[in-house]
Amino acid sequence: FPERAVAGIEWILPDRTLAPEFAAVLDTGYLRGADLWHVAMALYVSPVAGSLAFATLDSRQSAVAEALGFAIPWDLETS
């Protein structure tokens, strides 16, 4: 990738297990693998889900993220 395309991207390295976030996600809906990890990481970054948008093209991931309170920037049904 060109440097300008990734210049604003930073790695987020949790300093603890994401078990509480995994539990919160799985209490809300069924996800697994990377889909589960990404939503859990979003909760780690923003424990108040409403303060962060969650962008995905996966309908199940979108539904779980929205149920947790994340803003979804587009409607997958009409996109």
C-alpha cells in the first residue's frame, strides 16, 4: 500500500485479555473468529459503543455491533 493510504492507521495492542468484551459480544449475538474479534476490539477501544461507528459489510456482524450500540454508517439492506 502507498504510505498515504495507511498513514492514519495505528495498531491497537490490548494490555489485557479481551474476555469481558468477547462475553459482551456473545451475550448479544453469535459471531466467531475475526468477526467476533473485531467487534470485541471495538468495545475495548470504545466501551461506550455509541461514541464510535462500526463499518462492516457483514450483515451478522453489523446486527451484533448495532445491538451493542455502535453506529452503523450505512444500511446493508439498501447498499
